[in-house]
Amino acid sequence: MTLRWQTSAATPSWLEYGPAPRCNQIMTLTPQAYNHKVVLYGLVPNQDYCYHLYVENAAHNGVQEPISGTFRTLFSPERKVVTFLVMGSTAEDPVEEDDSQAQARAQIATLMAQEKADFVLHTGNLTHSGLNADADAELFKPFEEVFKNLPLLVALGPNEYGPDKKDRESKDFVRTNYTRYHDMPWSNATPKYYYFDTANARFIVLDTNIVEGAVWAPEMGADSAQTQWLKTTLAQAGDKWKIVLMNAPAYSTGLGGSSQEVYDNWVKIFEDYRVNLVLQGGDANYERTFPLRAEETHPRGVTYVTVGTSAETPGKRASNEKYTARFVSTRHYAVGKIVDRKLTLTVYSDTGKQLDKLEMYL
């Protein structure tokens, strides 16, 4: 497990941790800095851990009250139950002038913190600017009670590549504002695409931002490294649940609509390798398709779910398509639960109203 934290002044930090409830079995120290990172080795799967994090006080003669939290390690294959949360864009919409976004963040954060989950998936666009300077206000402060207890896994959105993503001068933007502060499961292309296994499921995270004009995003054509990696990763998944997380949607009737490039390059791969569920962002709405194969409803097809906004102003529906099973224009989050060969995805609004419930079988 990797823990990261930032401090407003340069300070050393002391991290105590251990198997819950023995949170002080091991202590590790980080040197004086603003940006801190600790990698915890030797953890066992299927285990709850807790921690206490201490930093210097303002007088430099002691420590502040600790920040305390918990996390759960990934499950081994024989454990066939796992619960996860899914959230969409947390970015501030600069056009919106009222406080509805802040209220929605607070309400969704409260609801998510009450869920007994193992980790959080984010479909991208953490902040409106992509700048780390905006991460506190738009992500970490509102969802503080969620992220201090649950690992966060992110599919990069176009905002993470910055406002100048179409210019070659933007090369260092992701490294400066994202990679420095976020760690994802390791792969050759981390943090842009990667996968992780837990229980009887494989979660595959892809980078679709080349379709948004991000010149430093990985290619996604048939011969690209990302597409070849995707095929290999799916082929090696065996009979696990196969769940894909990405930003640009393959199917969408929202204002942005479907991405033709995603459809052309990956939809047949998803079908051929028996992906069960694709979680996508891109449009600021909730949408679920029927299970699809060759653009037709099929009992063994792929279901596409847009979890598009947990804060950003919801978008309206722009077209009607026969593949849509459910569409709602509101802020939302989802709770996914796998119990052996059954997957349930329940979607809630920022007021706690149930918007949709999907049940799938492996």
C-alpha cells in the first residue's frame, strides 16, 4: 500500500500502522518535506490495517493531534466478495455561479463515507484545471472522510492533462500535477493505464485522452502499446470478472456523445475478450446501456455505465438510442458489490435517492 500526504509547511512526519486495531505496531519516518510518501511492504491480503499520522506542531516542540485512518488490502482469489465505490467528475464547473456543486460534493461525500467498501474508482477529471493547487478544494477536503479510509484508483480524464493538453509544451503537466501526488498499481505505463486483481475480479484502467487531443496521452490504435497491453491483460484474466474503467465513453447519449475512436478501437476487443462491465466518464450524467454485442442487445454482451459527475453541473440528454436502458441527469455515485458470480451496481443521487440498480451474472 502507498500512502501519500501533503503538508502546508515543511515538516517531518511519523506514521504508525499495523493490523487493526493495533495501529501502532510499526513506525516509519519521512524526512522534512511538503510532499510525503510511504510504501508499506509485507502486508497480507484480506486484512484491515489502521494508522496514525503525526506531523510537527506550529511551535516545533511537539506533534499535532494525529490523523487516523484505515485501509483494507486487496483480496486473494479465493475470497469472492468485494465492494467498491464509483464516482465521476469532481471538477468545479467555472460557469456555475451558485453553491450547488459544493453542496453536492458534501452530500455525496457523506453518503459514500457511510458505505462499507474496499476502494474507490474515479472516472476522471479530479479538478477543473488539473492543477494540484486545486485538489484540496475540489477533491481531498470534500471527500476527506472517504479517502482517509479507502484506496483511490483513477482513470485519467482530459483535465488531468491540463488546459494546454493539445500543445507539445504540456509534456510535464501530468508529471508535475498528478504523478507527483498520486500512486497507482505499477505497470509500464503507470499512471496512465494499469490493472489490479482483487477477489475474483480484474479491474483494467485505460487512458482515452488521445481522443480529447492530449498529445502526450498514449495512443489507442490497433497497433498501439496500450491496445496490445489491453489484449494481453484481458487474455490473462481467465474466468475472473473483467471490469474496465476509462473516461471517454464508447456509448453515450449525453451532450458529449459517444467517442468514435474508443468504439472503433476497443469495443470489439471488449466483446471478444468477454468484458462484463465498462465504467466510463466523459459526460456529466448517469447512463446505463443494455448488454451489447455488435450494437445489439445480447445476454452475454458488454454493459456500459457512465458515472459522469459527482460535482460538475449535470448535462442533459442529447439523443435517443435503443441501446440506453437508463439515463438520469443528476449528480450521483455508485456502489458495486461482487458476491462470487453475481455483481450488483446500485446508483444513488446526491440526496441518497436510488436511481438505478443493475444485476449481472458471470
